Amino acid sequence: MSLLPFYAGWRRYNELLTNAIGAMSDADLALAAPVLDTSGTGHWPIWAIAAHTAGTRVYWLCGFLGEPGLETVGFIKPGTWEGWEDDLTRPRTAEELEGALTASWAIVESSLRRWTPEMLDEAFPTPAGQHLTRGSLILRCITHDAYHAGEIALIQGMHGRPQLDLWPPGAHPVEVGGQAAR
């Protein structure tokens, strides 16, 4: 049995995130949280957060677990794992980011389609000597996606823009007894 049906909600989150990023203007994608301390280090703009979200999926699935698909993405440098967010001098467009989120989701979906519940507890060693399971890495990726979606929504709100919403009315329909339920 594939894991894909168990993570169908994650697919919906990705669709909502991808559509929201794809609809943003260059000015919206350039928004960032204000620097509130004296370090002056700043915060990533929305475009870099979206690129990082896509790149992190690819890192954990392809780089750490060895899943196929790295060759299908153009936003990660193999070997160095540098992503678009590592070069803040070259902002990315909504179209590029939409493509990155779509391509990284294809890798996620392909993995979930092949994996079975019995594979969730398989452990993989980290360079630091820890072990992470497939199940823990799925949760890591889901929570990472949600964390950065929240960060994007906060930035949008700080700047008076409509906020990314992963739970808009009607976006997650449920069937009860063969009927759509509210």
C-alpha cells in the first residue's frame, strides 16, 4: 500500500502555496520582515523563502534519502546543495518559483507513491551519527513547509497584503457517507 493517500492534505497545501506564490507580483515577492534588531542581517524576502521551501524538499528526499529526481530540478546545484535563496542578488519570479514548487512536489509525490507503511521506520544515518527515519523526514518536510507558509503569511500581513491561507473555506472538502460535509 502506498503512503500517498495518507498525505493527500499535504498535496492540497502545496497546491495552495504554489498558486499563491504564482499569483504574486515581483513587488510582493520582494517583501521581507523588517529588521528589528541591531545586527542588520535582515530577513529573506518571500521569493527566497519559497525557493528555500522547494529546495529543502529536494535536499532531504534526493540528497539525504537518495530518491530520484535531482536531475529534474534547476534550482539546486548538485554537490553543493546551493539553492536560489543562496544568491539574494538575483530575485526569482513567480513563474520560476511556481515551477520550483511544482518540481519539488513531483519528487515528494513520487516518493510517497513508492513508499509503503512498512518503510516508515527505516532509519538512515546522518553525518553526525544520528539516525532519521522516513517517517520522521516526512514530518520534518511537512512542518518545514507549514512553518515557511506561516512566515510568508506574516510578512504579507505586516505589509498590508492579503495573507496566504492554507485553510480557506471549501479548500479541504470531506466526504461523509458519500456526501460532501462541511
